[in-house]
Amino acid sequence: MVGFEIQIKSGRVVSFPTVPTGWDISIDNDPSWDTQLRGSSKVGAAALDVKFFGGFLVIEKDESLGLKFEAKGEIIVTEDFEHGR
């Protein structure tokens, strides 16, 4: 795995306890409760196993504005670090 992106509506990231070595992590906890989380590997040697995603993130829901909570994401993988899917 070489990257991921998560979009959260009516929620925010409360905790991201483990930042892997060699990774860029960006968390935008926008005051509108629309949150973006992005991560990408700087080098191939820092690629992660799918097990990383077991409990890697704590999210707080806030539906007080009448908007339904939603979290969706994408994982970018590659075999050769030239072509992602």
C-alpha cells in the first residue's frame, strides 16, 4: 500500500496514534465538520501492510447540524511503484 484518502462528513479525526516512518500524513479537521485525511508513502520501502488499518484512526461523529455522518475512503496500492490502482 502506498497511499490512502478518507473523506468524513459530519465528523472529525480525534486521534491518529501511529504515523509510519517515511509517510506524509495530512489531516484537515475543517470547522464545517467536513474532514479530509490523506497519507502517502515517500519511498517504496515505507509501504504498509493492510493490517495497518486495524484501529488506526478514531473519529468523532457530530450530526448536530442535521447532516448525516458519512466516512468513505480509498486505498492506493501498487506492485511496481509506477502504476497505482
